[in-house]
Amino acid sequence: MLTRPPYAPLGADTLPDRLWHRPELTRLLGPPAQWRVREVGDGNLNLVFIVEGRDGSLVVKQALPYARVVGESWPMSLDRAFFEYEASLRLGARDPGRMPTLHLFDREQALQVMEHLTPHIILRKGLIAGTRYPALGEHLGHFLARTLFRGSDWAMETAHRKADLALFAGNVELCGITEDLFFTDPFFDCPRNRHNPALDAEVATVRADRALKLAALRLKARFCTGAETLLHGDFHTGSVMVSAQDSRVIDAEFATYGPMGFDIGSLLANLWMAAFSQEGLRPGDADARAYRRWIRDLAAQIWRVFTDEFARLWRTERAGILGGHDLFEAQSDREGAEQALAARLAAIWHDTLGFAGLEMYRRVLGLAHIAEFEAIGDEAARGACERRALRLGRALAVTPERFADVAAVNALAVELDGGER
């Protein structure tokens, strides 16, 4: 009886010998002897390879038994590859065409083989380069509305949703990372933290800021207890790949059930930070000033597209246990259904603001920073950009009631960025 080989990390030199017998690869790549492999992973956790052959190319992603960003001193379960695979199937079905096509999943080797997205690049790199993507706001707004709504009790059959909730409750390790790195670590002297020395004074202020820490604890409780829908769980500009016409979402290994505003807030925060970074990346450049306006307008468009599509789904696909049809439509109370929709969107917006605020703190003062800030070589210039993000983040987390809509957030961002719209 043949036995499966034990788990072992792949390498660019060992991948062909390890995977040559997989029909999922040979069918799409051609003869293994002609495969060309390069390791391209620049993330915090995994190995990622591009494999090119006579007939095409694929991406092979493999989980490591530790956090790559730290090393073997931070061991991690390989099960995260299983949760990423399961989440990708669900999110891909809820907004078809927005996730890469999956060709193979091997749980024992913690690896996935998926579509090679080309000529796509990571959105962060496009934002650093100052590239505009005309369809991006529509793509991401629709993705958020469709995945968040269709994975919830407003849309799903209740037994199916509860089974999924139980399944993803098993993603304990990565959910725990989110709970620590997002909501706790940036606000005390955690050994994992790192920050720009130009922000030493701000760090001291944060650790003495009781209102901010109370907001962080409130939002952590909301994240831990508000199991509204299946989240991507790590939805930012490093989890989106773009080309001139297309946008795809990747890296759903942090998937868990949580509040709808978490994914939205994470994405919008990264866009607002990218806008702040422009002055540091290209100081005094008129096009950089115009580009930061484009990024803020993109954030506004994503929220607008999200609310419009969420409202459409509410009116046409609200079939779950929280649908309320017996309370409203069955009694010809369309106005009541619209009031319930408005209340739901208001609650999502409130959550979005708070989570966006904390995302800025964890990206400036925590373990995992953003490339847009890190690409600014001058420490003082980078600190000025990061400081603006912290100021906006505090306002969003501590005083969300100040912001009736995304235009109000953009107005404060403009003020912090020097006042030039």
C-alpha cells in the first residue's frame, strides 16, 4: 500500500520532483521537465511559487509550520491552509470571478494550486507607483456587499450558516492573531511591536490614552462576539491583485465569522493610509497631490457601491432567518423593510469606522506595517505621514459619531494632509 509522504516545505529546486505526478499541474503546464519555478512570496506567513511550463503557468502556495515574518520561534498550525481553501470556495461563489480559480488542494502538504494572475500586481505596489484603476471601486464594493451579505443570516439557510459558523470557529490560531495584533498589541509595550523612532512621543501618548484603549477593547468585543458573516479576515490593499481591467482578491486564510464592518474598515483604512503616504513618496509633486485625491475618491466610491449593492441584495435575496419577510413584506410594509435596511447600514458604517481606526494603529505601531509607508526612505518624512494616519485613526475609533458619511472622513483626512482637496 502506498503511503503519502510526510509534510515538507517546497523549494524552487524541489517542487518539480514533488509535484510532477499531479495531473492538475501537468494538464495545465505541460511536461515537468520544462517547468520553470521561482519563489515570489513576500508575505508574512507562506511560501508562494510561480510555476511556468510549456502550456501555461500556475501559482503554488504552501503554508509553513511557523510565521515566516518571525521565524520558527513562532510555530503555527498548517490547518490555516484548509481554512483558506474553504473560505476561498465560499467567497468565490458569492461573487464569481473575483477570486483566483483553484485547481488543487492538498491538506497533508498544506498547499494550494491556483490560477496565475497575470499581468496583475499587488494593489499596494500600484498605489506606490501612482497607477489609477478605473474599475477598482466597483469591483471591490461589489465584492464586499456580495460576500458579506450572502454569507450572513440575512441570506443563508440557517442550518447551513450555523454549520459554516462551527467550521470556521476552528480557525482559532489565525483568529487569535487578529485579536492580538489588531486590538491589543499596538496599545501596550508588546515585544512584537515595531515603530518608526520618529514616533516615540506618539507611542508614549498612545499607551496613556485611556479613551483609545477603551475603544480598542469595545471593538475587540464586537469582533469576538459579532458573528454576522464569513469575513475574508485580512482584507487590505495587499490582498488585492489588479490589472488595468481586472481586480482579484487573494489570501483568505484569516477567514472567520465576524462583524461586516471589519472587512470594509480594514480596506478603507489602507486606502486612507495610502493617500497619506503620497506626500512622503513624492514630496511636492503635483501629480502625487492629485493621486491622493483619487485614492480618497476611491474609498468613497467603494462605500457607495457597497451600500447600493447591499440594498439591492436586501430587497432581492433576503431569505435567511433575519430576513423579516413575515414582519414586513407579508404585511405589505415595504417602508418597514426599508427602515430595517437603513438601520443595518448605519450599524455597519459605525463598525467600519472603528475597525478602520484601529487598523491604522496596528499598521503604524504593531508588527505588520504597510509598504506605502515603508517605501518612504526618510524617517522624518515617513513619521509625518504615519502621524496623520494615527490622528485620523484615533478620531475614527474614539469618536465615530463625528462622521455621518465617508465624505466627512475624507474631509478630516484632507485637513490632516494640509488642507488641499
